[in-house]
Amino acid sequence: MKLLSVNLGREKAVSYTDNPEGVTGIDKRPVDGPVRVAAPGPKGIGGSGLAGDAVCKRQHHGGDDQAVYAMAREDLDDWERELDRSLANGAFGENLTTQGIDVSGALIGERWRIGPEVVLEISSARIPCATFQGHMEEKRWVKRFTRKGAPGAYLRVIRPGEIRTGDPVEIVHRPDHEVTVALAFRAMTTERPLQPRLLAAGGALHPEVRQWALEYVEKHGA
């Protein structure tokens, strides 16, 4: 298990037909050399957990609980076959392109050590948006990505440090529940009745997702 690439994005002006966004940092490219990783601060104020990585709409992206986004190269390869086009590392706007890790099968609260210093913790699934669709230039992309159910994961920074391409990734903690990133994604998108099951992840669950699950239970019961 390792990092195939560390990917950073710069602020870029865009005007997608279906959703004029103004600027975005979704176009991420692999970089050479070490990259500093640290908790960026609360959502709405903090941006990316990676130094030099642009987060433009901080009310929706970035912050401590979405500091880093990881995607499995294996999932990108699967999409390459389906879309019949090449997808470079970083093509989905991910900061980390991994090899040998079932990212969407990871557990909420699972911790990864990357290289000798950095420890990250899985917090939630990535939800596709119109900016992602415009970036991909694929019709009905949000629906297709949602149907696939392999969204990749957001992570928070537990221990800061530096990472670089080729660093080993080691799972150093797996919590005692069955709430995977993929399950959280389904509960947040196509299978809302699954939301009560997410609460088993406890405080490791992204606080916004936890609040949604609590409200669902209050309204509908467990």
C-alpha cells in the first residue's frame, strides 16, 4: 500500500455551462518533492490540509474534517475502462492517489500512517457536485458517479508532517464497527434510511453527517 502521487490544485477561473462557479481548485496535478500536511482549521475558514493546495469555496470544501481527499488508483482504472479515456492521477480532484488500498471500503475512523510522520483519519465520503461534473465534461456525471458507489474518502489530520510520492501507507487503527465510506455514501445519497447505521461510527463521523443522521433518527426513528 502506497501513495502513487500527491496532487495539488491552483485556483482556476471556470465557467461551466451547467453551473458557473467562478473559480475552483479541483484541477489537481501530481507534484514532486515533499508536501507539508497539517490540520487547516474549521470549515468555512480553513482550506486544504496540504500546503499549496487551493480550496476556493470554503463553505462547502476543506476544513479540518475534509482536509485531505483520497482516491484509489484502482477505481480510476475502472473508470478509464468505462469512459474509454485516460485519467491521470488527480483527475477526480483527489489530493492522494493510492495503490493497494480499498479507499471506499475503509472504515470511518480508520487511521493511516503515511511515510514516517503523518497520520490521517477517515471522516466521510466525497459527494459529487456540479463543479465535478463540469471538470469531467461527462454527461450525467453526478448520477453516474453516485451509481458507481466508489466515492473515495475525506480524511482529517491527526499527526502533521510531510508526505511525498512513493510513501508507504499503513493502516494503524481499524475501529470496531462496520461503517465504511461506501456505506456512508449510500446513506447520504441514494439510501437515506441507512443513516441511523452511521451513528455507530461515533465521534469519528464527519460532524455534519452525524447531525444529518441524528435528525433522521429524530424524525423517522432508528
